[in-house]
Amino acid sequence: MIDCLFCKIARKKKREDIVYEDSDFIAFRDAHPQAPVHLLIIPKEHLGIVECDVERKHAVCRKIFGVARKIAETAGIGGAYKLLVNAGYSASEGPDHLHVHLIGGWGSPTEVRHA
């Protein structure tokens, strides 16, 4: 059994500010936010970012995009957000547990200026 930090959070062994949960995923506020809205979305089942189970990873990734959209809409940033996945320790990945950063909340899409 894997016992990484995110597995503990998914099992609720470590308290976090949980903002979303369903049968497969849990989302919580990032401890070091880089934006007004900065959440981490993790599968409850441990899935390392560099694991070889490509089919399982693809299935989880397909679902996580829908979860991110649902959370973004609930947070009021449905039209303007970023999804970020870090792969590897040198890329600031943190725990080797697949996770997606949902980042946004800088303003409404009409406030965004294009160069």
C-alpha cells in the first residue's frame, strides 16, 4: 500500500481544506497558492505520475478534465483557468501521486487584455 502525502489526504488521515469530493477524486486548496484560486485535484487511488500503466493513467486524465471544469464553474472561474501537471521532482512535482493544479481567479475573461 502506498502511503504518500496525497494518499493520506485522500483517506482523510491528514486534514486539508477539501473543496470537492466524489467517488474517484478529491480537491483541496494548495498550501502555497500562486493565484486567487489554486486547488489541487487528485485521484483517490494512488497513481504515480511516471508509472507504466498508461491505460489507467489515460482513463484518470480523461475524467480529471471534467472534474476540473465542474470545480472551476463552482468556484466562479469556469471561463478562465489553467490546469498544470508537474512531472518529476526537478519540475516541483511534490508527491509522486498524479495531481493537477487548477489555477485561476485573476478576473473575468472580459478583463483580460490581449497583446
